[in-house]
Amino acid sequence: MGRRITRGSLYFASSLAAAILPAQAVADSDLAQPMLAQVAACVPPQAPASPATPNPPPLLVSGLGYAGIAPDTADAEARRWFEQGVRLIWAFDEVEAIRAFEQAQRIDPACALCAWGEAWARGPTINLQPRTEEHGKAAAASARAERLSGKLSRRDTQLIRAMQVRTGGAGKFRNKAYAKAMARLALRFPADDAAAVMAADAAMVAAPRRGLKEGSNAQRLLESVLRRNPDHSGAIHMYIHLTDWIDRQDLAERHADRLGRLAPAASHLVHMPSHTFYGVGRYADAAAVNVAALAADQAYEAKVKPPASDYRTGLYAHNSNFAIGGALMNGDGKTALKIADHFADRFRAKPDFGRGVRAAIYYAYGLYAAKADVLALPVPAGAALRAMRLYARGEAFARSGDAAAVRAEAAAIAALRASPEGRAFGGRPAEALVEIAQHVLEGRAAMMTGDHAAAAVAFRGAMTLQESSGFGFDPPPFWYPVRRSLGAALLAAGEHASAAAQFKASLDKWPNDPLALYALSRAQTAAGQQEAAAQSLARAKAGWFGSVEAVPLVRI
């Protein structure tokens, strides 16, 4: 697998001012149901199946990526609106895509593919399912397209027929039947990029979560398109998701490097490479593309000025979470704090929104904010976030060398878990996350007092929970691999071989983790493996924002 780290150019646009959002905002990765369960998707399970169509008139926007489908209209303006709709579908911005296709139909009511595009935009995606509330309008648009389809090409006629299959159910979309219809269409037109990408997308929508395996027809279709047309932003988008499903993010790396440049105004496409970058250990780049995605989202809102849909708002939270997580893994506290402050300011009036991001905010504050500021953080209402605040306080005390205070914060988390409020965490994933935070602080305190055996016990408990709770990388709900802390405790105890084994095991799951690489280099040096130690240290330095050698074992 390709697992290199580059030092991405991290920046935060000054135009990222707080925006007014609708009162009904979707939660991002709620601690009760972390986004980690959504390995293939970019929104949480609680996201509404379909947001309402905004009312303001749409605007044409450049920089949204590739279209690749031509409509059956001679009107240049209608064609531009149709193509914008296609670009927005490839970018998973269905609300704006619907508005674009509706505008194209207003300009040319005889355009069959413009109506077909509306039906397409109202259908399910791998992020938005089942969208049953959109079925009626989608079926009506599909019927309009069929009535207008008399003079279409064979390919376009079959696209409309496949859409009729999709919308032909009694009040719901027929995803599996549509996937089969699109697979047949792709076979009939093997050189048609649009048919291939749509067929792959349909197969992914119809599959159970992570149901497609390596070598699937969807993978073959997308790879054939990318060989012919490496600039197809929709194909790259779907391929990043698919390679996430099959845990082969390395396959998408060279395509992910292109995507943001191909569609700089499509915030979701700017974000998408971070799924690949996290998987191959390019944490600085994962942070950088999400910072850029936040800026792109703000710029798009400033131009188009639609009321922010719940879906777009959820993606904003998701991008913020990824940006903080990538920055923490790369040691860039400045960027982590800047994103944390921005999110907290933007959604200050919505304290229940984006609980997963708010947990990440506590991680950033605990690791990098001034201790006085951390201790002054107000107590949040939710029990799980109260625990994350205690964790932040513990990390701040650890930075100042106060082991007794760290132990007190861990005890406070334990007391919260044992209280009636502890039953309100929201289920086992959140309970596991809180327990991990407690054990990490217990391990930190033990390391600070030289009780390395006790530290190993605490870190092993946290590691076992982390690795048995289904936690993934979308982004990880707990910010770093606790196995590396177990390795640090063993290294401090003089168990160099055991420590090295833990660091290597951690790197298998979190490739290119700079602190694991640095600690591994120390274990290798102690074992007399000088060449291997030098290589590990060089990789650690390349991936860390500051001086990795200044990080003590008690902080690893």
C-alpha cells in the first residue's frame, strides 16, 4: 500500500466567518452513534433522508468538476444548468442539483434529460437513504422524461427507462432493480463513462454497508473510467468511497491527489481525499483538504446564498471533525485549535449539534489550549460531552506535570460512568469512548509517576476497547491509537522487543503515525537496530509538525 506522508500546506481562510443556519440542524457524528460505523458514507445515520429544496433562485457556479452528460436541448443556458446539475450530483449536493435541473426545465420544458436529471437527483445515494419522501416527485419527473423521450439516442432512452425502473416501486425506490438495469446498460455501452459511473454508484447504493468486495463489477467499472478519463470527478468520488469499503485506500491515492484541483468549488469533493489520506497515513494532507473544504463551502454559500440544508450542515461538521483529527495526528495544534474555535463559534447557539466534532474540540483544547482556558471551559449539558471535558482537563494537567490532578479527572470520569447520568451516554459505542478516555488518563498519571506496569494495564484496557468497538476512520471517534501508549509504557519499562511489537501493530492500523514511528525508533535503537531506527525516525520527522524528538514517552 502507498503510505507516504507529505507536509500539506495548512491554511484557514479568513473568510470563514460564522454563518446563520436553519433552526433544524442535523447532528454530525453523535457520540451515541459515532460516524465510525459509516465507513462508506460522509453523513451520520441520523441525517434526514432528504432536505427540503431551497427557495432562492440558483446561480451558475464554476469549479464544480466534470459533467460528461449532454442534454437534449439546443438552448445554451438550459444546457449549462443541466451540466451544473450533473456536476452537483457527482459532488453529492442533491439539493442544489434539483434546483439546477428544475431551472433547466423552466428554460426548456421539452428537455427530456432535464426531467430525468431531476428524478436522478431526488433518488437515494450512499449517503442519503431511503429518501422515500422524495419518491413521488422523482416518479413524476421520471414520467415527464419518458413522455419527452421520443427523439433521444439509444443510450439516453435507456437511461430514462432505467430511471423508471428505479421509481416504479409503490412509494419507494427500487434500488436493486435499478442497479441491475444500470449494470445491463453499462454492458451495452462499454465505452460510456457516464453509464459506467452511474452503474457503479447504483451497485453501491443497493449493496449492504461495505457489501462489495475487492474485484467487484463496480470497482472494475470505475477503474475503466479512470483509465480513460482521469479527470472524471464523479468517478474519483465513487472510487474513494469504494476503496474505503474494501480497505484499499492506496488504490485511490493518485486519484485523490487530483480531485480537489478538479473541483475546487465543490466542498464535498475537496473533502473526499481525506478518506484516502487517513487510510494511507497522510494526516497533514487529511487536515489540509478539510480546511480547504470548509473554505470552499463558505465561498459557495456566499455566492449561491441558499438556506443551508441539514445535509450540507452535517457535512460541514464532518469536515471540521476530519480537519481536527488529521491535525492532531500530525501534531499541528495551531490548526486543530483554529478549526475547533471556528466550529464552536459558528454553532455556539446550537450546543447539541455535531457532538462528534465537539468531542474532537475537547481533544484539541486538552492537548494544545492554555491550561487556564481548558479549566475555564463550561460544563456541557450532555453526559458524554461532560466526560470529554474531563478528559480535556486531564490532558491539560498532564502537560503541566500534575499527575495527581490527572488522576482526579480520571476518577471524575469513572464517577460519572457509575452515576445515573452514565446510563444516558447513549449506548455502547459512547460508553466505550468515555471509558477509553478514563483509562488513557489513568495511564498518563501512572507514566508520570514511573509506575509503568500500571500504565500498561490502563493503556491495554483502553486499547482493547478501542479495537473491539468497531471504531473506524471516518474519522476515528477517539483521536489516536492507544496501542502506541501501551508500547510507550513497555518501552519505559525496558521491554524493548515487546514495545516494538506494539508499535508495529499500531502502525499496521494507523500507518505513518509519527509518534508511533518515533517511539519505534527508540525501541529499535535500544535493540541495536541502528539502520531501522534511523529510517523510523526520518519518517516520524517527516510526518510531525514540530520537533517529534521533543515529545516525551508520557505523552505518546
